[in-house]
Amino acid sequence: MQQSYLFYYIAIALILIIIVAVIYASFRLRKQKLRNMFETNEYIRALNFLIEGNSSRAVEYFYKAVQKNTENIDAYLKLGDIFRHQKKVEKAIKIHSELLVRRNLDYVTRTEIIRSLTLDYFTAEKYDKALENINSLFAAEPKNVWAKKQQIAIFEAKYDWESAFKAFKLLDKWEKQKAAQNHLSLYKVELAKQKFQEKKEKEGRILLREALKIEANCSAAHIALGDSYVREERFTDAIKTWVEFVREVPRRSYLVFDRLQEVLYSMGSYSEIENILQELYQENLKNLDIVFTLADIRARKGELDIAVGLCKSALEIDAGSTQAKSRLVRLYDRKGDKEKALKAAVELAEQSVEVKHDFHCSVCNYHTDEVLWHCPKCGAWNSFDI
């Protein structure tokens, strides 16, 4: 009898233990769920702030998320990215470097960390470190397009145009990019400029001819080639180069007309420039740059009526041409025709447009009156409205 009571008490005790264990497990599970939910809420709130552009609040909540869960790699990753965008690059490098030494990182996570670290080093202008990270990406994926594009950006930042040329050429094989020839030809132009700085004119011209083989209409190469001839006082070759440029790229002919005039005037060939322009004008009657240059020459010679006629012909092509109207104001004034000068001046004022060439980058809106092919602010190529 006593034995049966013993079994009874043991059974009761076991049942109580099981009940307590279940309650405790349920409590722990509920607590963990609440904790996970809290952590998730912190992380989600951080992401929402990031989307809204409120980086300071995003940083606050990403920190809260990682304090609750140190295994939240993505929160750390985004924290570092925010610091990089805030120009706190050393903080970004520290966070991303510490992530990279963690064990058991999967391939995708490791790749994301390396990409962020590469951008950190690039922003900090630690280009060799950035290239080391890119090489590790190539080791895992030889045709990593993102890595190749970033590698090109680094070579450009280092003014390593030869390496940039090779890398871009390889990228073109992978992607068959539009306007790749133009891009490659401009790298050759940049290489030529480096040679010119080293007083190696001949080597520079060889590179410019290579640029023109890649793209026959490369404006930068034509202009730089003529400039090189001028520096060596080979004026005839410079004139020939620029005249060919006007024929091949008439819409950009205004880029060399001042150069042509300066060279011909320095040679004493005042009439030659007019003959060249008349010949080019007959080939392209709608090239206003030629018309205006001819008008200026005629005006200098005192042939004001002919200059006026040329400006009027320009207005027949482009009725809103501010260059034609500004010249007419000066020409009528020189002729003493105050009424026509005033009328032309009023029309010009109403348009309120600057006559001087003003180029702006279509990517970052950087403005300059200089002819550029590579934006010094954002690094974009061919982004100017030339």
C-alpha cells in the first residue's frame, strides 16, 4: 500500500515538474519572440529612416539594433555605408574591416562587405587598398562587372590612363558598351597630355593618332594635335589638322576658329584665314560659326556692310541667334545707324541670353567656359553640352 502511495507521489511530482518545465519553456520562448520582435522593430525603423533620408535617426536605430543583436551584419554594413556618405570614412573603414574578419560569413555577405570596404577606401583616396579589395572580388568572380567598373574609376582617380584604357577595353568585351570607342579615344588623349607635360611632343602626337584611329571624329584629339604642332611652330600642320577637323566635325568647328585665326595672324597670313573659311563656308552654308568668324574678319577690315549681310544670313538660319544679334548691335553702332543698333540691342536684351559659351555637366551641373571632355567634379565623360 505504501509502495502504491509512493508511486502516486512520484507521478504527481513528475507531472508538476513537466508542467513547470512547459511553463518555463513557454515563458522563455515568448520572451525570445518579444526580444526578436523588438530587435526587428529597431532594424525596420532604421531602414525606414534611411529610406526617408534621415541618416542621423537611421544611425541611432541601427546602433540600437546591433546592441540587441551583434549578429545583425546588415545593420553594421549599413551603419558603415552611412558614415562613408557622411565623409566619416575612417569610421566606415573600421566597421567594415571588423565585419570582414568574422567567421562563417557566406559568399554573398562577404562580397557585400568587400564592396562597401572598397568604396570606403576609394572615398578616402586610399586607392591601393581599394584595388586590393577589388582583386579579392576578381579572385572569386573573374568577370565581376561591378568590380571592373570600380577598378576603372580608381585608375581614373589616379590618372593612370593606360591601366584605365586596358580595363575599359576588357569591360567592353564583356558588355559591348555604347560609345566605347569615344571613351577609349579620350583615354589616349589623356595619355598624350601627360607626354606633353613631360615635353615629349612626338610621343604625345603618336598617342593622339592612335586616338583618331579608334574614333576618327574625336574632337579632343584633333584640337590637341593642332596645339602640339603650334608648340613646335609647325603652323602649317596645325592649320591642316584644324581645317580637317572643321570638315569632319562641323558642329564643333567653333572650338578651333580662334586657334586658326591666332596662328594665321602670327604667320602674317591675314588673307589666308578668309580663304580657308570661304572654302569651308561653301561646303557648309549653315555652319554659323564660320559665318560669324567671316563677319568678324570683314568687320576688322572695315567692310561693315558685308559683315552686316553675313549676320543677317545667320539670322535666316537661326532667327534667335544671340551671336548674330550682338554683332549687329556693334556693327550698326560703328556705321552710325543708331536706330537699327537700338532695335537690335532691345531684341537681344529681351532674350536675356549670355553670348559667351557656357558648358555644363549633364550629370552634376558643373559649369565652365572651358572645353572639357572629363568632368573634374563628378568624373563623368562626355557630359558637357559641347
